[in-house]
Amino acid sequence: MTNFSKVSMTAILIAICAISATKEKASIRVFVLAGQSNMEGYAVVDLVGRDYNGGKGTLRSFLNDPSTRPRYRHLLNSNGTWKVRDDVWVRYRREYQPLLVGPSGLGFSVYGDQHHFGPEFQFGNVVGDKFKEPVLLIKTAWGGKSLYKDFRPPSSGGEVGKYYTMMIAQVREALANIGTDFPALRGRGYQLSGLAWWQGWNDGVDPQNAVPEYEQNLVNLIRDFRREFKSPKLPVVVGELTGPWVKADGGWDKLRKSQAAAVARPEFLGNAVFVPTHDFVRRAELSPNPSHGHHEFGNAETYFLVGDALAKAMVDLVARKR
């Protein structure tokens, strides 16, 4: 090989490496977190007093307990303040309230304050630690919404749910405004990497109509969401319905089995998975909001563990897709 050829080959290799590095730098991993009020986030961080059962089951209570502190230590900076990530970002457009955008940390629950959180908090930590690319979490969640009516996907027939339409619109809006919402991410491309679905209470309270349809409606939602974004094998994780009815018989039991059966279909093998959460439910008397079973009693451990499990299942599916 002549010196010229060696130089040319070296130049080509450098160019290829440069292109690969540019493509890697341009990529943002985007995950959509969708559902109803449990996905909105009602876990209590640090509120105490009579209205919060003396602070039992708050995130701060678990950090103050030497037996549970190791699980949550990564959420704090060395000076005791709450950690904010510089590689994970969150966008959450609440209904009739200001848009929430920023680096992942506390502040992305339905209240938009530093005293509550949802599954996105630990979900962001897991995926942020796993992927070398920047991560964007898009939350699309509204309380009191059923899959039967509110999130009803087009393939289920009848009137398309208002909140299915809003979910799709919000995802598109978020993807179109990454550079505006997050200047640090300006100029990068993105890849839609997964959908996490955690919902079911409003279907469970309608055992005559919603529960019998739940399995097929969930199958249709997955198919339609993938079709909307031209991603036929998009990883999807479905979190089991939690709350005090996680072991209830009748319609509640059928709904949970429908969630698992939907993603167990052959077409979803290797690209969708059901995530059991029944072991994460905590007792009402050990939680901040003992009368709020529909919000997991506001127990921080429940929300933390759900976010952790959803994220780990998502990481596994993404790895399989490669």
C-alpha cells in the first residue's frame, strides 16, 4: 500500500468515526409514561402532621430509617438536598395547569411541587443510569380516565377517546419542541424508545362494560400507538393495577388478568411485557393518605418501586430490540 493509500484509508476511517460519533451525539432516547392518576403522581415526599398520618410512608421517612435508607440514598446529594439529573429531562403538560419541563428530579407530579412525585422519579434514574444518550420522559396522564371510554383507541371502534387523542397530540407536541423546551438538547435528533402504561382503576369500577373489553382495548391501544409513530415493535411495559384491590376477586381480578393477557399475545413476544406490582402495595395505616386507596395511599415506597420495576422492564425490552 502506498503512503497516499495509507493516508486516504486513515482519512476514511476518521471520517467514519466522526459520523458515528455525530449520530450518537444527536440521539435522544424518548420514553412516554401514560395513564391516569397513579401515573400523575401522588407519592408524598416529606409532608407530616395530621393530614399526612404523621409522615408515615413518606420518602423522607424511608430515608430517615437506617433499614431502608440504602435503597433511596442515591436520590440525595452529599449535602442532603434532592438530586437533579443533568442527563434526563421531563415534560408533563397537565390539564388546565402550566406546562412542566426541566431536568429530572422532584417537581413533575400533578401538583408540580417538591412534595410529591410519580413513577417518573425513579424511572428516570434507572434509564438515565443505563443509557449513554440523553433521556427525555414525556408524561401524558390524567386522573379518573378509563381505557373503555377516555383512552379508547381508534381500533376499538366507536368514539375515539378524548384522552387518547390528547396523548398522541402531546407526544407529537413534545417531540416537535425538544429544542425549545430543553435548550441543552437543541440540535439533537431523537428516537422514540418505549411506552410505559400504568392505568386501570376507572375500568375496574365498571365491571359490566369496561372490564370485559379491557384486554382487547389494551391490545388496540398498543397497536394504534405504534402505528401513530411508525414503530411496529416499540417496547411497551404495562404496570399491574395497584391499590388495595390488587388482590380483590371478581372484576378487579379479571382486569388484572386482562392486563397480563393482552401483552402475552404472540404478536407482542419480546416487545411488550406485563410488570407485576402487587408486592409493592403498602398498608393504609403505614401510609401518608390512609383513605386514598385509588392513589396508592400516597405511599412513597409504592411509587418508587413501581417506577423502578417499569424502568427495569423497559431497559430489558430495549436491549432485546437491538
